[in-house]
Amino acid sequence: MLKIDDDANALFSYTDSRSSTDISDRAAKILADSAANLYLVANEGTTPNQAVIIKLQPDGSEDTSFATSGVGQYQLASSSDTKVTDAAIDTTGNIILSGMSDSKGMIARILANGTIDTLFGENTLGYYQANQCDGTHQFTSMLLQTDTQVVLSSTCFDNASNNVSLSKFNFYPDGVKP
């Protein structure tokens, strides 16, 4: 990652020295909070597939108070089938992730300190899997309307067609509901 100012001067560059040469490792989103911290939201392609969030301070250094030394790794599927496609920060600093896990649409919440919110989703896993498709279902983009409501676009790959849909989900203390 390279951060530049308004005149295109480099402020800092960041390369994750832990990363491998796995071509499945991909950045999905870059977020910024009100304190000018940056969050690199990525997919780690090595087994098991995981979502990864790296928090950088305004000077480009890792914020070691976030997750484990600035890097959170999250397995959001029972198998090695996790793919984050979008992310947003809510007003309390929590990070909402969307994408796919176990071939189902997935929504997860990471707390502001970098730990997975085990009160979110079903069975204290910290994520919710949508069952709206008989084939492979993936949330493709997200609009966080409030801290408790999200609108997601998705694609259902059911081997006959690729159906696109729009869904609205509400977050409740005991989980996520369409």
C-alpha cells in the first residue's frame, strides 16, 4: 500500500513482511477511521482461507493494540472457503465484513479492538451465513445504513444462471436476520 498526499507525494508505503507469494492473497478494501487510522482488509489464500485486517496508524506503522500486534486473522467458515468482498466501519469502530463462507453469503463483525464479535451471527461464531441460494452465494457489495442495518447485493451461482439480488439485514442482540 502507498499513501499519498493531495499533491501525490508519498507519505508512506506499507508491505506486509509476513505475506507469502501465494497469488490468492488479495486486498478487498481499505478503510479509514475518524482518527486517520487505515485498515487493510484482505483475503489470505493459504489454507485455511481467512479474512485478514491490518490496522495502520496515520504514520504507516502497525497499531499493535489491534488484534494480535496489529494484524487480525479470522476464519469465517467451517471449511477453508472464506472470501471477503466488502467492509465498512460503523460509528463505534466495529468493522463489518461481507462476502462468502462455505459457499454461502457471509456477514461478520470484528470489534474495534480487532477481536471477532462472538455475539454476532449464529452459534457464537461471529459471522452469519445466508441461506438464500441453492448454489454458491456471495455478497458482492455492502452499504452499512446504520450500526444495526446493512443492505447487500449478492450473486447466486446455481449452475443455471447467475441471479443477482439485493437484501436488507438487521442486526439483533441474538444474531442477524433478513
